[in-house]
Amino acid sequence: MGLGCASAPAPARRPAAPAAVSGASSALDDLVRNDLGSDHAFAWSPRRLTWNDFQADPPTDGSEGAKTSYTLYSAWRCRASVFEFRVIAGFRPRQSWVKPVVLNDTVQRRTVLGHEQTHFDLAEVHARIMRRAFRDLASPCSKTDGDLSELAQRLAQNEKAEQRRYDTETNHGLQASQQAAWSASVGRRLR
């Protein structure tokens, strides 16, 4: 039985309300940290995923062996003419799952987890792309929240498209040579 995966990105983006405190960066950090907390998510880091991170009950139907659920959490604000933003790729354990058939097969246990890790790593690649795009904006504080949201949405759509291409080209991780090529490429992009 061939088992693959499905990813479930759900980009979240919103402008931060103006803070009355002097530490705007702290306010944005708190906002994104609260979003992560409300989803019971954790931010991407070099730490590798383990099957213990996949806490949701798997569906009984479908051919997917596992699902990685993540979100690109983002927030921005202007204080006078100073633009501040945060973008974090977050893994959502309570929406991520793995089927017992994967866990009970030594080869699938390793290969499917590697495929899922690359999904999360690819989300981080796109979080970095989004950070760069926001950092490189000319006069971002002259833009409306709608303009900034549109940019974030376009970048999130690019991320979703690449995630779909990754699944297609690797056949959800079942094409070993393609999987190895994608994992190596995404790893290089994270360096």
C-alpha cells in the first residue's frame, strides 16, 4: 500500500493594532506568540519533527499516511514611519496526524516523517521569503493594510503552489529520488 501525505497550510495574517507601549517589537512578538499559543503551535526551528508531534486522530479513510498542519503567522504595524513585521512558520500538532500503518512499518515510519519534515521546512523557506519581501518594501508605512494583506496573500499563494508541486513531483514522498532531491534543495534554501 502506498501512503503519502497531505499538508494543510492556513496562512494567517493581520495588521497589529497600534500599541500604547513603547516596545512595539515586543507587542508584535506577543501578538504572534499569542497566535501560536491559541493554535497550540510551535515555531519552526532546526529541531526535527518527531511522530510525537503529530497528535490529531487520523481519519479512517483516504490514502494519505500523515498530514502536517502548519500556518504562516504574520503581523505588522507602523509606528510613525517605522515599519515592523513578524512572520513565523508554526507547526500545529493538534491538527497533524499519522496513521498506525505508517508507524508500524519501519521504512514508512522514516520516509514519511522525512517527507512531512520537508513540508514544514518548505513553510519556513516561504516565511523567510515573506520576511524579505516585507523588509524590502519601499515606504511600507505609506501602504494600506489592504495593500500589505494583498502582498501577504500573494506570497502565501506562492507557498501553497510550491507545496502542491512538492507533493506532485515526489508523489507525496513515494518517489525516493525526487524526495531526496526536494529535501536537499529545501535544506540548501534554509542555510
